[in-house]
Amino acid sequence: MNFFKEKPDAQFFSAKSTQQALETDYAKTREHPVYGDLILLSDSRGRPIHLCVYLADDVVFTKNGEDYMQPWVLMKIPDVLAYYNAREPAQLTVFRSKKR
């Protein structure tokens, strides 16, 4: 949620604030993701599991895990899906900023 911001907004440590921003500032798209789109992984009940930023060529900018010491990394979408599909297949949704 802070990818394009100069200073990170701490409100996005809250899942509720993140969900609210997704609902107001972003729209779901069925188009192929483009630079800056958000990729949301959800479980079978629609509960969010993970959020990452699409860069290009199926590469995303992601931070896996809740530990603040966990590094930000670049990963291919299939690898992110494999990481989060351990218990059940994750549903992938692409969100695009309404401001673009």
C-alpha cells in the first residue's frame, strides 16, 4: 500500500485500513496486471492472505511473513502462489488504482 509513497503510512499496519483503502482507492480488474497493480491472495472463504505489488513480467515486490526483519524480495507470481498454497489453493485478484 506504500509502494508509491515517499514516506510509509503506518495506518496500513492495520488490516482494516488496508481493506478500506482497497475498497475506496482501487478497483478489481480482470486485465493482465501492470506496473503498480496490487495482487491480493485470498483463501477459499475470501479472507485476505497476502498482498504484493506487481512490477513486470510476472514479477512482484513482496514481503513474506509478519516479522519486520523479513526482507522485501522480488518473486515470480507462480512462486508466490506456491509459497501461499501450502494449505489450500489461494485465489488471486488484481487491483488497480483508480487514480491512474
